[in-house]
Amino acid sequence: MTSYADDTAAAYVADTASDDWSLVVPLKPLARAKSRLGPAVGGLLRGRLALAFAEDTVAAALACPGVRDVAVVTDDPAAAAALAALGARIVPDLPDAGLNEALAHGTRAVRALRPRARVAALNADLPALRPAELARVLGVAGQFPRAFLSDAAEIGTTFLSANPGVELEPAFGGASRRRHLSSGAVEIRLTGVDSVRRDVDTGDDLAAAVALGVGPRTAARWVSAAG
């Protein structure tokens, strides 16, 4: 049976210092990131856009009420430098064994410092992310041991959370919505949070994100290239 939280959820959890979230954002080396975007934008711009997406995602996340910090799991030195300059904590991808191992590793790094941390995995390719929309998602997520938000296509996942004392159990990649449901995570069914669901893998995805309104770094690189 599908479980979900909808717009009529009883109440959002208040943002307090003890309830602040740590977000874990995984990022591939830029030379390999966003391979499906290449045909639409070209190989050189693809890597630059992947970094811009991550920069706009991290900047918006750090501006979100209730977010204490952002840990970026990456081995890319250029991305690490750029994202650290925005205020992210950089966690080397020591497992180097794919997305879910990177997320599990990042979660362990966060909880090594804050054992009772609320943790959420967030995709690095959300260039239209709005802090207020992310805050709404976090407010609902905090009501459940584990919760997730599907992507715009309702096939994948852009956000997965775990409350204190609960393992994240990430199962990202492909049809991850079904896997996260099967694992017992509650699906967050909110309207008006399109920016948290709009990840970018293809040219059509990028066009949809631009229509929503992308962040300044993505806009600068994309408008410059397209114009």
C-alpha cells in the first residue's frame, strides 16, 4: 500500500536549533557528470553546467530556514573548491562506489560530528531550487522516520530524509521512487514545490528548469552559451 504525506498533514515541525537539518549532496567528478545532457549542450558546457547546477543547489539549500549545514560528497577538486567557497563542507568520496555509497558515507560523516542529526540527501542538479519550497519539504519530512520526494517525472527521487536514530537507506538511481516506497519511506505529496522536484538530466529537463527560473550561476552559464 502506498503511504504518503499530503497537503493536509497535521502540522509542520517547528524549526528550532535542535531540529536543524544537515543535507548531503553527492556530486560526480565533473568530467563524468550529466552525460545525458551532452547531446543538448555539448561536452564542454556539460561539465560547466553540472558545476553551476550544484552551486545553485547548495546556495539555495544553505539559504533555507532549518538547514544547519550542507555536506557535499565529491572527489572533484574544482567542484570542491567552488562549493566550499559557498559554505559547504566537502567530504571526499572515499568509497568511490557509486551514488548510494557516497550518500551513506556522507551521512556517516555528518553523524560522526552530530550523532543525532536529522539528515537528508538532496540531488546536486536542482538549479531552480527555492529555499522556501525546500523548507516546506523539510517541515513535512520531519514528521516521519524516513520520507522522500519524487522527481518531476514521478519515477526517481530528488530528496530522502532520516530523522535522528534512523538510517537513511538511500536507493537512488533509475526507478528509485518505487524502491524508496518499498523500503518503508513515506512519500511527500506536496503541491507548489516544483523547484525541489525539477532535477536536470536532459535538454528537456534543462528547458523546464529554465522556465521555472534557475539560479544565477546556471543562468549566467546557460544564457551566455545560448545567447
